[in-house]
Amino acid sequence: MAISKQELTDLIDKLSEKDVLLVADLVKRLIHPSDYHIPYDDEPLTEDDLQAIREAKKEYLEGKTIKFEDILDELQN
């Protein structure tokens, strides 16, 4: 979906005041991604985490997951 800068400006003008900060932060991150460091998550995995990983892997191997390309296609069409 192509959008002009003017269309984007028009959309931003329609935002509620509470959403302006969120969108401004997103735009800043897109323009200057190196200014935003996300710290490495060094917390140990819990047993619940490990069980969720096992279940996800099992579902993936059984073909029960949705391909990213299918999701992207659905969102774009």
C-alpha cells in the first residue's frame, strides 16, 4: 500500500492526543534506530517458558502454525 507523506500527515492530524506520543516514538525509532537500545533479556527461562517452547515446536512440526507469508498476504489484501 503506497502512501504519500501528505496522506501520512493527514492521518497523524487525526490522532487523539494520547496516541501522539506513541506514534511519535515509533517514528523516531524508524528514523534513528541506533538511538534505541533494547537490553538483552538475561533472565533464566522458567519451566512454563520451556513448556511453551516445547508446545510451539511440536505444533510447528505438526504443521499447525500459520506461515508468515500467509499472514502478510491476508493483511495486504
